[in-house]
Amino acid sequence: MKAIAAIISIALAASATHADDVSGLIKDGAKPEKLAGGFKFTEGPAVDPDGNIFFTDIPNNRIHKWDIATKKLSTFLEDSGGANGLYFSKEGDLYVCQGENRKVLSLYADDGGEKEPLADQYDGKPFNKPNDLWIHPEGGIYFTDPNYGRKTLSQDGEHLYFITPFHDSVYRVGDDFKRPNGVLGTPDGKTLYVADPGEQKTYSYTVESPDEGTLGNKKLFADVGSDGMTLDNRGNLYLTWGTVQVFNPTGKKIGDIKFPEKPSNICFGGKDGKTLYVTARTGFYSLEMQVAGAGFKDNSRPPEGDTAEITINCVKEKLIYDTKEFTVRQGQKVILTFKNTDHPQHNLFVVKPGSADKVAQMALLLGADGPAKKYRPDTDLILWGTDLLDHGGMEVLEFTAPAPGDYPYVCTFPGHAILMRGVMHVVAE
Ligand code: CU
């Protein structure tokens, strides 16, 4: 009898370890940490472009901000209109689902003022209770509209909607849910996940049209529902369903991460994107991870392989590049794609170490000749550079990474160089 008992206990220990494959995702020795408590029901964590976390306390009608530098919590907004799901745009505006106000809108992230109403009705009727949202990389917005806590529906069911990239139309893009909740897509904009806790299922879709939000190829991804969810940069999906349940990109369950309270929603944040933040009932928690969240780039190390493919976009209306630094290896082939996703004209010149200000000044001194010369002064301080691109323009620079050093890149359109610059770090082979 004793021998059998011993064998059983060994088998249990082994299976417990096996089920705990999430250990490869979590930083060694890290445990969930309670950052703040005393809330009524926390929801909707979202990461701003600096890595700070905003989240909602729905019954208390507040949005809070967790500052990653000071590790302090503040109240960002009172009377939040029943704010639930949040998401930041690339431009740094806070997009909000207001359940009580039955609308979706964007706020300025510095003072919480309303920036733009986005959707407050469909087919002439108000929404039920907008719950969670995700912004597609091309600007369209998916949001779910379940009817928690209300007896009557405003709409004819609980559906999924899409606000077009120019915010001029709202389409219903999914109408076969019982009670949709969490919604999230991959950084490439090709796959969308929608959780239906009403049916206790989570589905994946192919985004067919980023302009109209149409979806195809519906597949059952996981046999559990979810409130909010998040993705890491290996494509694993983290659902909140009793615990945090982690699934690999094919829908196979990797394991559970347990928190002291039942999680409602989850996101990655922090400076390097390697901290998991979880809203759970009365508390707000973090967990240090080995993996970073989807979309976080590790700009401190060169990409693997012989070729480094780098894309730099402009941040709309901010006169900055969206990538302030990247790293390549000496001798590596660099394919640098520059896209002007902003409205003013911009260029990008990679220049010799320490010469960004000098090149910008030389461009300024072109004076009246500047526009004709595309603000490109005649100097060998410029190593590689694009044309002056209009809105929507794109150019690819191809070169071999030079000797180790810090090579600035800068836009020389007059006045832009103060902010519109970054650094290419070249490290030794
Ligand atoms: Cu510029």
C-alpha cells in the first residue's frame, strides 16, 4: 500500500509541473503582486505609449492611472460614464467604452477631456452597454455591446460593431453571439479574437477588410469564455476565466496563472512590455514576465539573422517618429522602410554619429531653395535618406550596417528636427 501511495504522489507532482508550462513565460521566481486595492470592480486595463496603465473601476465611475516610473496610482477621471474597456491609439489618445452612457469615445490622455465622440447609436437606436474595444492598426475600431445588468435590450441583440478608420460609419460585423465581451486582434491586423462568455467560448476570425471590418473564417479557438484578454509577442492568448488561462496560437491550452482574486481583464505594460497587469474585482495586480506583450519591440538587440527589417512610421499630429531607436549588427543588411503616416511632409536621413543638429541646420540654411532640394543639403554627413514624402508615401532604404556607433536619423523639414529624430545603434558583430 505504501509503495502505491508513493507512486501516486510522484505522478501527481509530475503532472502538476507539466500543467504549469506557463513557467516559461513568467520571470523566474516572480509572483503576482498587489499594487492597489479597495476598488469595487476593476476592468479595462490599457497601456499608454510610455508603458503606464490606465484602468476603470466601473461601479465607482472612475478611470485610474498607474504610473510605472513613480509606482503611484492616481484618479485620472471621475464621472467616467460607466467606463469599462479602454484602449490607447498609437497617437496616445485614450479610447473608452462607456457602458452607462452607451457610447464609444476618445479622450485626451493629459487631462481626460473629450476628444471625439465615435459611436452612440446603430440603426437609430442607442447601444446596449459598450464593453470592450480594440483598435486595428489601420485605424478601425472593433467593440462589443453586451447587455449586462439590463432587462431590456436597446439593440435587437448583443453584437460586435466596427467603427471605420475615418470614424464616419459604424457597421455591425458579428451578430451570432450570446453575450460577447473581450475583443482583441493581432498587431499585424490579420486576426481578431472575440470572447463570448454567454456561450463560454472564444472565437478567432480573419479580418477580411480593415476598411469595413468584415470578418471571415470563424473558428472556435478555446472552449472557455473570457472577460478581457491580451496577447504576448509569441502569439499566446491570455483569457480571463476564473484564472488567467493561457493558450498557444493554435488554441492549445498552455496553463493557468492564478491571482488572489478572479481576474476580469489583463494587459502587458511597463517600459519594456514585460509586466502583466491584471484587474481583479477589488484589486489591481502585476506579474513580471519573461515574454513581452504583442506589439512591444525589443529595440535594444539586433534582430536575428543576416537581415534586419525595420519599419518607421510617423505619429499623426505629433511630429515624431513612432520608433525612437533600434539596434542592428555591423555588416547586417538593413531594410529600413519609412512610411509617412502623418499629414505634413516628412523625410528621414540617417546621418553620421553626432551630426543630427548640424544636418538639420544645413537644411534650414537652404532657405528658399529648401523645398526644391527636398530639404536635403549637399553634405556627406548624410549616409542614407529618403525623398520628402507626402501623406501616405513610403520609401525603402537598403544598406549594410556600418561600423559600431550611434547613428541618428532625423527629419529635416524646417522645425521638425527638434522632436522628429531617433537613433540607430550599431553593435559589433
Ligand atoms: Cu518631418
